[in-house]
Amino acid sequence: MSGVPFELQRAAASAKGPRGDVFSWTYAQSGNKRGHELVRDGAGVRMARSSWTNPRTITGTCLGTADALDISLALVLEGVYTRNLSTPGALVSLPGRFLNRFNDL
């Protein structure tokens, strides 16, 4: 079984395909806090939540030649906490993360 390795740095990721092709994605908030977009050259996935705090539905629209890897990566990024992927987000969440270490004392 051959997997596709990818690396997530800030709000960008890259993967090397089975033929040696390199793909790069950009994940960004679009419009309001309920919409996000995962884009690479020639393809993209636009995701929208019904609510920012407690979404009942999440919808997605494929743009261009999006494939299963694009869709699955967009779904994973919708389900995880992505604030720490950007420098400003990491700086905002740093004090809370630091103080959470003292909860166990």
C-alpha cells in the first residue's frame, strides 16, 4: 500500500504524488468564519458551515479538477482546530496553551 505523504506548514501543504508530481495547497477563510477554501493549481474545494459555533451541516463545492485527495484534505481541515496554522492565530492562542499546562498541578 502506497500513501501520499504531505507536510502542513502554516496554512499551506504539499504532497508528492506517485509519479513524483508535487502538489501545493492553500487553505484560507473566505467571506466569514463559516466559509473556507482549499485551493491548488487547477483545483479547489469550497466548504461552508451552517453555523460558526455549532454547525448542523457542512457543504462543499468542488472547483476545477478536484479529486479525492483535495476533498478529504478539505474535510479534515474543517474538522480540526486550525487556528495554530497561521502565525497570528498561534500568537493569540499561545497564552491559553501556556496556562493550560498548569491545570495538572
